[in-house]
Amino acid sequence: MVKNKRCAKEYFEKEFEHEDPFHFFTSGYEQCKYKKEIGLIKNRVIPKRILEIGCAEGAHTKLLAEAFPKAQITAVEISSNAIGRAEKNLDEIKNVKLINADIVDYIENFPNNFFDLIVWSECIYYIGDRLTTCQIFEFLKMIAKKLRSNGLLCMTNMITPYNGDMLSTKTSLSEKPVMECYHLMLSYIMKAIHKSSYSDYKKEEKKSHEYQIWIFKK
Ligand SMILES: C[S@@+](CC[C@H](N)C(=O)[O-])C[C@H]1O[C@@H](n2cnc3c(N)ncnc32)[C@H](O)[C@@H]1O
């Protein structure tokens, strides 16, 4: 079923051998991204049930829990190293349930028409890399099924400029044409209601990144 194992569990266990490898808690760039995303959500919905896909150590989850204290948040993460730290980081927060699982296998366990909001940031390109085009399309349809009618899917993703060679082994997972395909597939399944682009400097990596925030309505 799965096309390749790159970016599967073992990959992320290694990435999260050390605490906060992407500086999610401390980077101004990351924190600013989360706040922009939450601001855009708040303008549209006050969710009661939220699913977060790929929560890492809970940096975004924490801000979501603070922004929506009455919501029940379910956060799924493939790496047990990351989820172990998320448990500690979110220790005092009562409205979050953490699940250590691969969302591709786990998604079917959630009831259909259930969540008001799904937050799925900086993660689709890892999952897309493991699946064939048909499989990712089926998976995206499954994600939409889990949203209630008018529910929102909100995503923030890095967009890497196209290097002009799609067949190059150095092609980035989040290269612009690939990301545009994901956007197109999601727009076919749901209604695309927001797309904004940003470019910010990430001090910790000493470079600027382009990223986009997408919102889809079921
Ligand atoms: C780049 S991080 C983004 C973390 C967080 N969403 C954010 O924006 O700060 C990607 C996260 O997705 C997780 N992930 C990747 N594939 C996954 C899968 N199939 N199921 C669940 N989590 C996954 C990784 O372990 C990692 O923690």
C-alpha cells in the first residue's frame, strides 16, 4: 500500500532524538506562523472539536488550546520521542488528548462528520512523499470525511521554490509544483476559502522561507 518508507516513523524518531529540533517553541518565525494561522481561524470559527495532525512536541497545540479553551483537541503524532515531550509540555493543559500514531493508519478510527476544525501544518508533504497520487487523494478525501459540514481544514506549509528539475534527487518535498498539486486536490474535495503567502526570515536556520496558509471549508 505505502509507496516508500522515507519520512515514516523511524525518520521522525531520529529527527526528535533531541529536544525541539525545529525550534518550534523558541523560534520567532515559528511562533509568528502559528499566531497568523490562529488569527485566521478565529475570524471564521470557534471550534468545539479540533484535530491536529503532526503535533510534534505540542508547540502549536499549546497555542491552539489557549486560543480555544472550550475546545476538545485531539493531537496525533507519529514520533514517540516527540509525543513523550508533548505530554510534558502540555501537562497543565486539560483539553488536549495526545495520540501516538501514524495518521494514515489511524484516521479511520475517528467518526465521520466529527471535527469542526482540522489543523494540519508542515506535514502533508511528508505523508504525500510516502504515498502514490491515488493514495494521497484517497487520504485527503478521508480527512474531509472527518469534518462536519462547514468544518474547516487549516494548513500552513513551507513552499520551496522550484529548482527547475522535477526529476532531480535533490527535489524538496515541499517544492512549489508539488504543493500546488496538493492544493488542487484539496480544492476538488472541499471549497478553498483562503490562501495567503508570506516570506519570513528564520534566524535559527539563517535563511528566509516562503510559506502559505490555506483554509478549506467542507
Ligand atoms: C515539521 S513538523 C510540524 C509540526 C507542527 N505541525 C508545526 O507546524 O509546528 C511535522 C510533524 O509531523 C509529524 N508527522 C509526519 N508524518 C506523520 C504521520 N504520518 N502521522 C502523524 N504525524 C506525522 C512529524 O513527526 C512531525 O512532528
